[in-house]
Amino acid sequence: MKSSKWSVYLTIGLMLFALFFGAGNLIFPALLGMYSGNQLWVAVLGFCLTAVTMPLLGVIAIAYTGAKDAESIARPVSKGYALLFSIALYLSIGPFFAIPRTGATSYSIGIEPIFGSSLWIKILYAAVFFGISYWLAIRPSKMADRIGKYLTPTLLLVLTILVVASFLHPVGDLGMPANASSAVSDSYKDLPFVAGLIQGYGTMDALASLTFSIVVIQSAKVFGAKTSKEVAGVTVRAGVIAAVLLALVYVFVARIGATSQSLFTFSDGVFQLNGTAIDGGHVLSQASYFYLGAIGRAVLALVIFLACVTTATGLITACAEYFHQILPKVSHTAWATIFTLVATTFYFGGLSEIIKWSLPVLYLLYPLTVVIVFLSLAKNLFKGDRRVYQWTIGFTFVAGLYDALATLSTMTGFFQLPSAITHFFTKIVPLGAYSMSWIPLAILGFIIGMVMHVVLGKTNESSKETV
């Protein structure tokens, strides 16, 4: 190693933290804290399992397997599945949800409290925010990197000041827990641990870990790691540093939310501001105004604006590069243009709507991501046998698809699933009542695959290319 080991771990760990740290890492814990109240610690524990532990395992899985990206880590299932999984993942962390969420979050925190929510203000802000992001994405420039280099420490400093102020002069004590809706994902009062687990999906960091990991691996090699063992060692330690920082942010931001209930009115079962249901952006904006005044809120808004711009720029670039790779006839610039326009369109739905519509997709993609990570880490147990991959992923897909469709049915009312299917997944399958039937079904699929591996042969079939 060219540099001292711990300086390398710290440098790469901070870089990985900066890659993960975006809009969702603030708005979800803030709202979780607001609704969980004195159930905060139970909810945060669940949240950290899916929003901290799983991204860390995703990074480790990429390093351990030597995979290049999300598509290659899923290829043992089949080439066709790997392609579809990777496309769905990039669209989710890109133009459909994560990119528009960056614009909506920065608007909710910095613009709406000052200028209001008129359509013309939204249009003007969209032109500025997505225009800058698009310009940076299509013009190779170090501007975004330079902003990011100083941005993360500045944002952490502002958050630290906010956290310290919340301890020295809190708005109030930990409030009473409340369910944001009848859905399991919003049951902060009745099922805080489960609600925290599902809300952790929303950060999308487990999905993003499969694309960010290659950056960490390349950085480890730049710092002198030569063997695969050295690369994996650096990656794991850097991942732990990033995970600890993420967990600290989640705990303290959630606590700010839990002690800030009196800044809002509680009506019709939800916390409101000026008669409208709040989101995590409102929580941070009102809390920063209470603790730091108008100047403090403006500084926080500016820093989050820059953070969201750099995140949006990176996501536009990454998605454009991937789709240009699979469809090279369409240029990188054309893909960047398409994704920016799509993201801008979804931005106008508002932060709450973006979060709501992402939930059915995450109910499907998150379990598939978790399972492929665990299979990658455990592949030596079954010598990479493709049958184990296929049976496990197949059962997980069925359960995840049910949860996604059930959530979509409840949200829209456009269709209703057959009662027999609903009964099976919610009453018969363990954990089904908590929208987690994928866990026992994934285990069942794994067992079937292992039995086939042992009984029918131990050939390493994952090396064979199938569609």
C-alpha cells in the first residue's frame, strides 16, 4: 500500500459516504423520527438494517465476487434476468425516482418555505436545478467533483450544528408515536421496527451500492491495493466507515424529527403544515429555522441544493453511460437529455408523490437486491451452482411482485388482487402480514436449490451462459 492503511481506509470511506449521501438520507429519517416519537430507537434500528447494513453488504459482495456492476453480479441467474434487473435498477435510482427526488427535496427544504408552492416557482426552479445538473452531466468538468470535495464536510458541519442545538435547546421531548397511514410501511406506532425496515428501502442505497462499489474498488487499486484480497480488505474497511457515518446521521436526524412535533399541527391522523401533510423536507426546514433562524435555514438550503445538484449530475451521467453501453447507437448526450426530461416531469409530482409511487417498485427490487447480495457472499457453499441462484431469485420475485401489486392496488384502487392470493401471502406465508413474505420464500427457494445441487450434482453451472 502506498499510503498508511488507515488514511486510505478513511479517505475511501469518506468518498463512499459522499456517494451514498443524498436526498433520501435526510428526508426519510427526519419523517421517521417525526412519526415514531418515543418509539424512535426501535424504528431507527429497523431503518439502519436496510439503509446501512444492506448497502455495506452490497459493497462487500461486489468486492468479494470481483463483479463489475449490477448486471454482472446478477448474471449467474441468467443473462436475460441480469439485463432486466440492471435496467430496472438504473431507472429506479435514475430518472424515475432518485433524480426527480433530488430536485423535489431541495425545493421542499429551500424554496417552498420562502417563495411558496406556485406552479411558476416550481417551473423556474426546475429550469435552474435540472438545467445545471444536465449541463454538468454532458460537459466533462471537474466542477461537480470540486463542489463535492468541499460539500460533504460543509453539509456535515451544518448538520452537526443543528444536532448540537437540538440537544442544548430542544423544541420538546420525544413525542408520541403515530401511524402515518394504515399501511405497514407507515405503522410507526403499531409496528415501529417493521415500518423502519421498509422506510429504509426508500434511501435506495442498497440498490446504488451495486453501482458505486466499482468506484471504491478502483480507488483501492489507485492507493496501492494489488491482490483481490487487499482490494476486498480496503473495500470492507472503507465500507464500515461509510456505514458508521450514515448510521450516525440517521440517528441524530431522526431524533431532531422526534423532538420537533410541536412545530406542526396534527390533524386527520397526519402531521401538517399550513393544512398540507408534511414530508421530511418540511421537518428539516422548520427545525433548522427554529434552531438557527432564517440565516441558518438559508445556509442549510444552499448546501442541500448543491448536494442534490451533484447527486443528480452523477446519476444522470451514470444512467446515460449504462444505457449508451447497451444501446450504443443512442449517444451519451441523447440519453442524458431523455433522462433529464423524464426526471423533470416526475419532479412536478412533488416529493410526497415521488416517494409514494416509488414504494411498489422498491417492494420488488429491494428483496431481489438483498437476495442477490447474500447469494454472492454465500456462493462457495454451493459452488456457484446456477440452480440455487434461480430457485432463490424465482421465489423472491414471486413474493416481491405480490407486495408490489398489493401496494399498487391499495394506492390506486384500479384493480384488486384475487382474495385467495391475498389470503395466501398475508395469512399463510410467515411474515406476509408485514409485507415480508419474500424472506421465508427466499429461504425456501434456497433450500430447494441446495437440495438439487446436492442430489443432482455439484457442477458449477453459473459459468454457463444462458438466457
